[in-house]
Amino acid sequence: MERVTSHICMTRDLGVGGNLFGGTMMAWMDEAAGIYAHVYTGAPRMVTLKFTEILFRHPVRERDRVDFFAGNPHVGRTSITFDVEGRVGETVVFQTTGTFVAVDKKGRPKRIEREATKENDDERSD
């Protein structure tokens, strides 16, 4: 699993119980997963198809930094499925699996042409 991004839990992100609101965690998770799908495949437009059951394992408190990790990708013709998790320090606070679909400008599924790799990252930066 590789780290994709991070978010700091702030006062505005808390629910009535003093923990990070689950909907906020899901928005952060979707953003991190979308970044991973785009970078891994090199596809310019990726949309969320689904997430499996999301397991919220531990509460996130104000001032906690949640690091988002993704990995174990499986690439199909038009989609990519991979594991996603959030951690506070070494503690896994949530886990799920996400599937994203590459789409064209009109939102129709589009073939994933190639997987992005560390070696061809330089080619894409032009």
C-alpha cells in the first residue's frame, strides 16, 4: 500500500460525539481513491463506481492526521479496483475496496490504455 494523501481532522469535521463525522471520512476516502486511480492508470477522467463495505475501526479525533493509502490494484478493460485504508499513526481507522471507471468527455466508459508506472511518470509530465 502506498500513501496517497492526508487530511487533518479539525473542529468543523466533528460530529456530535466529538469524533470525525463518517460522511467527511467518506468524502476524503473518495478523493484519495480518485487520485490513486488517476495516477495508477494514467486515465485523465476516472469516476467512482462503488466502494465495498466501509469498516470504521477506530474513532478519529480533532487534530488527528488521517493518512490515506491505496494498493493491490486490479485493472480491467475500463475499470480499476483496489484496496483503500486510512490510518492515524500506525492505527488503521477504516478499510474498504473501491472501483473506478475511466470515462470519455461524455461520461461513457473508456478503455484504460495503460497502467502508469514510476518509469513513465516523466513522460506524462510534459
